[in-house]
Amino acid sequence: MTTDAPLIALTGGSGFVGRRVGEALRGRGYRIRHLARRAPAGADEWQSFDLGAPDGVSLAGCSALIHLAAHIPTDHGALWEAERCVRLNALGTLHLVDAAVRAGVGHILQTGSANAYAPCSDPPREDAPLFPASRGYYLGSKILQEIHATQRCRDGDARLQTLRLASVYGPGQAIGAPAAMVRAALAGGPIKARGSFGADFVHVDDVVQALLILLEGDAPSGAFNVGSGVRTTIAQLARTLSALTGAPVEDEAGATDDQGFSALNIDRMLALGYRPTPLKDGLPSLLRP
């Protein structure tokens, strides 16, 4: 890699998604300036950065900023988490984006959440209303993050693209339903399936695919749904894992009223060449050592 290769500023590079993004960027010849509390192994450049105290961050020389870092509360219903989510996700991002605009970074990509759409019967497009039915404090802060970042980029004439991510799964995932069910399957089962909760599950490598399409293409500012376009229930997920591993499925009593989330309309990304991985093809990647 040469020193004149494009330099990308990256937050969240040590996270589940961020690690795959970093690997992909390096594989395509980019240099990375990691903005993080600690320097990741093999970092090209590192700068101490905290969303809670983002002032003073330097983005000089960066051709783009990819912002993946976020505060995800351990208790989505705790009132004290509401203030923290807004301070870190919305206001922390605003200060980071402001630093990028002032440094002349003309292209900013950030991740939002597709689970922030208001409940609807049809797969939501990017212009559908945003009003989450659950996990309101966290998802509300992600909506506010979009609003603040969009306003600052409009004022600073920077291109801002928000990837509204569905429920991401893949190798290296530590939390979430797919990870827990895979651990149960690898232990011989049973794989527990409860209720009718469902979501649009998207493979982490598809998130990387979408991000690279936007980073290297000429798509305009705006939001982009990144998912599979298919809603999968927990019961369907359990049966797919059972077919792959032979582990038994145990249907638990006591279904909740939480139906989860709908599939996404991903037409905007499909038009740019994005092609998602079907769940049955993506789940085996979690089963490999």
C-alpha cells in the first residue's frame, strides 16, 4: 500500500461490522485513520476519539468519513439511557460531522437503523415515516442523528449517505438472536424458538458490499435501506439452522406481542448493483470455526 492511497476516517472499526469494513477497505487499497479509544491491531493511523467528547478530532487529509460507532444501551427501557443515547449518538455525531465538514471532507457515510421505521404493512421505502414502535430511546436517537447530520452537511455542502441497516448477522457476532441460536445449534441443541417475532436479516458482508458501492459510486446524498428484502421469523430461522446442523428445535410457550419488524424495500440499493445474500446461504458462515 502506498502513502498516496486514499485515506478513510473510520469510527467503530473494532466492532462487529467495523472489523469487516476495515478488512474490505484495506483489501481495496485504502488507508484507514481509525478514530477510537484504543488503536486497533495493524492500524495505518490512529487518533484517540470518543463520541462523548468528540471535539478536537482531526480529519485533515481524509477523502471520506465512515461513521459506524454508536452507543447501544443495555436496557432499552431505562430513562437514564435516553439522555446518553441522544448525547452520544445524535450530538456526538453532529460534532464529528461538523469536524469533517470544516476539514473539507466531502463524503460522509453513516449507519442508521431500518428498525426505526413506523410499523407498516408494506416494506418501507426510504421515504416512509420514521417512528419506532419499540426500543424508542435508542432508535429515536438514531433518527435524531440523521436529522442533525443531514442539516450540517447541507449547510457545509458535503455529501451525506445514511445506510439504514436491517438486523445484521454474520461471523464474529456476539449478541443477537442468530448468534444465540447458532451457539445452541453447535452445542447440539435444542434451538429455542419463541413467539412470532421477525425481522429482515442482512449478512454483514452485504453491509460491506453496500457501503463500498456508495463510497466508490456517485449516488447522491440521502438514506439507503440495506437489508435482504425478506422478513424471517425466529421460528423460520430456527428451522433453517436445524436443517443445516441437525439440532432439534424447541418451540417455547409464552409468545409475546412483539411482532418485530417488516422486510425492507431495497429497490434503491438494488438499482446501484447491490445483491443481498439469501439467509440460507449466509447462515453457514456462522457455523464455520
